[in-house]
Amino acid sequence: MNGLAGRVALVTGGSRGIGAAVARRLARDGAAVALTYATNAAKAEEVAGKIRADGGHALVLQADNADPAAPVAAVESVVEAYGRIDILVNNAGVYHGGPLDAVTLADVERILAVDVRAVFLAAQAAARHMGAGGRIVTIGSALTERVPAEGMTVYAMAKSALVGLTRGLARDLGPRGITATLVHGGLIDTDMNPADGPAAATFSAVTALGRYGTPDEIAAAVSYLAGDDARYVTGTALTVDGGFAA
């Protein structure tokens, strides 16, 4: 256990990839875990089923973070079900890439709504219920430190906004003993960016370790930041990118 026994966590976008790995890791470390999904209920229930099979507690919630009411409703549902919320992991996100001239206003609005606005609203809602020892952990991106190719402007912009958001949360919530941190992932093997994809070999060569990371490696970082060992860590990021931004 990593000091999470008796604690309650909400992981947004927990039905697959990094979110699923985080949900399972926090449950394995002792937390009761609620996870949200946007469209694929079966995948979310599969993750929850694995948590329960391992002896953990899991709650599945539908929440499309493009809807500003959704992250707030998810937090309130967790508090209603468990009576508290101690850990919020903002993982749900969307990616948009492509030529700069092809980016539309709708593209910009969607990525800012899901990747930035929803993070703020979930954090604001969760903070209302958190006591000392509360943890807000957001999944960022190594693109805040290095953009290796064209076509990533809007996504890099959105993820960079989370740096300022996290620092502000750390200042606002620090007096209450609540921390706010980021995990900047690099090339992580997920459905969105598979390690066997067409550009994988090129991107892997950019990293110091020469490989993609795994969702479990991101989950380990989240577990550390959510636990007691990270009680003096706030307003900063833990970069897990295999030296992508080195």
C-alpha cells in the first residue's frame, strides 16, 4: 500500500490507456476508485471488473468532459457514493493534430473545453470537498517542454495551459494542505499513440531511452504523487518521458 487505504479517488477518462492503468494502480494501492468514460461503457466496466476481482472498490460514471456540467457532476456523484473525495486524477483528454491552416475554431474550442476547462471545473468541484491531504494530479504532456514536429500546436497549447493552472491551484489550496501536481508523459504506448504505429520508430529515436513508455509507468508516478510520500510536492510536474525532452 502507498498510504491510499481508506481514500477515495476519481480518475477521469479511466476506461482505457493511461486512465485505466491509473485506476487499477490506485485501487491496488488501497483506494476506492471511481472512473469516468465518455462513450465506451463496456470498456469502463471491464476496468472496474478487474479492480473488483482484485478485491478493490470501483464505481463507473458516464461523463463527457466536453459538457461543462459533466466533470462537476462526476465529482458530486463520487461524494454521494463514498461520502468524500481525496484524490482527483484529471486524465480525460482529446488530441488534435494537423496542419496549422487546417485547424478550425471548433477544433480549438473542443480541445480547450476537454483538456483545460474540464480540468479546472473538476478541480474546483473536488476542492470543495477535500480536506488536508487532498491530491489533485493532472496528466500533462512532455510537449509543454519540447514540440518535436509540426502539427501539434493546439495540443501543445492546451497542455501548456495546465502548467499555470496547476501552479495556481497549488497556491490556492496549499493553505488547506491540498497539493496540485502534473505528470508530463512522453511517448506512451496507447491506442492514441501506439508503439507500433507508422511514426513510432522515428519518435522513439528522439528519446534518451529509445523506446515508448507504458501506461503503468505513468500510473506509478501518479500513485507516488497521490500518496503520503509526496506530501511536500506541489505546484510542479513529474516528467515521465524517457528523456524525450532532455
